[in-house]
Amino acid sequence: MRLATRVWGEGPRTAVLVHGIMSDSRGWSRVAPAIAEHGYRVVAVDLPGHGASGPAPVYTPTALAADLLDTLPAAPDLAIGHSLGSAVLLLAVPRLRCARAVHCDPAWVPRNRDLDSLRAGKHATWRELRAAHPRWHDDDITAERQALATWDPASVTVLQHLPGLPDAPAVPSLVLLAGPSERISPARATVLSRRGWHVRTVDGAGHTVHRDDPAGFLGALHGWL
């Protein structure tokens, strides 16, 4: 499947962005222009079943990674994935041939619980989203409500097939964690560091670091942009 994309900037370098589950490419709107100012053409995808991309016949990390490779420009200078987007990016990196990668609070460990509550999130109201994300800008709340309107809840099944904690990175890679992270425990972060992953934390930020604390997210990318 060729995926819908959103683009910021016209720089000589290329950055690609992959969102998490239930969101879409609009979720990067608070940080993508700032990345573009570093001389990038920033390309963000809508994963299958999200945003303007149609639903998929099957939702697995491998299938989503193939769609990513069918869509994104080859050999980008930078690739950033958040949550599920990080898991998909992890599988795509060897063939994508990006120069470096950033994994934002990655969803790498399979999840079998609370899937029904995630599906029910499709019907969250603006007020419920505001209560769940008190640090988000109002524009992000509106964008998330719009994303939920087109989101396919069947996609939550992909969370049962996540790749697990990876070995050594295929390219220089930063794991950028929420502070504290519910996805990557301190013990797992230590394991990743020993395996050659760079690990940083944005203290006080929730799972969607780039929307909870855009300035902290961009600051933590120092040396990677």
C-alpha cells in the first residue's frame, strides 16, 4: 500500500516521521516545522488505517513496514518513529537505509491487555481528550479528534505482534523516552544502552513526548538533527 503523506520544508536533507497508533501525520505539526528549519524536507506518513491512508487487510508490524518502504524516500538523513511508528520503523530501517534513527518512547514489547479500551478510544470526545492530555496544545486535541474519526480500531491487533526489545541498532540510533516511560523500564533502558543504543529522557513528559513537551523533545534531539 502506498501511504498518504504530509510534507514540511524544502531543505536539501530528508527527514521521515512515523506516528503512533490512533494518531496520524498531523500529530507532528508542533515539531515538524522546527525540524524543517534545520535544512530538512520533512515527510510524515499516515500508517494504514490512520489519517488519509485506507484500512489494511491485515495489521502486522511486517506488513506496515513494507507499506512504509513503498512510500518513503530511500536513504533519508533522519528517521523518527513514535510508539507503534517506532516498532514499524525498526523493521524498515535496514532496507530504508536511513543515516540515523530516533525512536520516541517506542512500543517494542507486545501488548495483549487493554486492547478493548484502546478500541473504545475512537469515540473519545474533545473534553475527554483534553482531560487525558493536559499538556497538549488545543490544536493537538482537535487534530487527534480528527484522527480518531478516520482511525480503524482493528489496527490495535498489531500491538500483539510487536518485535520485542532489539539487539544492536542497524544505524546510529537514539531512544528518546518519556519521563518516566511506561513502555521502556529503567532496566530495559540499561539493556539498550549496553547494546549500543543512545538513550535520553525528557523528564516530566508523557508517552507522546513531542506533543507533551515540544521544546523538550527538540532539545533532546541536540546532535541528531
